Amino acid sequence: MEDIDQILNKVTGLPVWLVQFLEKWVKKLPKVKTEIEKQTESMIRRLKPSVKPYEGKFNSYSILPLNGLDQEEILSEIKKITE
């Protein structure tokens, strides 16, 4: 298989619309699609600890709770996080 630099050099001279079309078409190929998904999952796994450093240590909410939390409970959580 050709080196990626050689491929990029060939694509550089093509019209933008053609490159965009080819990119969409290539992404639909099963092997390419699988590789993209694999690399995406790998990046997410590496980034997750820095994006969510408190995951599993404290309560988290994807939506607002139906009943609001008590002020003391909120302050207690904040205090635990900052310790």
C-alpha cells in the first residue's frame, strides 16, 4: 500500500468537491469504517479520565433531579470534591 504522504500529495491537486466526495465514499468502506470506530473508541478511553476525573467518586446527573437537592447536601459534595 502506498505511503500516506504519497496519497496526500496526489489528493492535494484534486478539486475540493472531489476530495470531499471521495472522503465520504471511503468512510463507508467496511474496513475503513471499522478502523475509524476503533480509533475513536481508543481516543475516548484515553481522554475520559481527564474529562471526567471524578467519575465514580461522586454523584453525577445527566439530567436535573425531579426533586432539588438540599443545600447542605450540595455544600457537602462541594467540600468533598475540593479536599
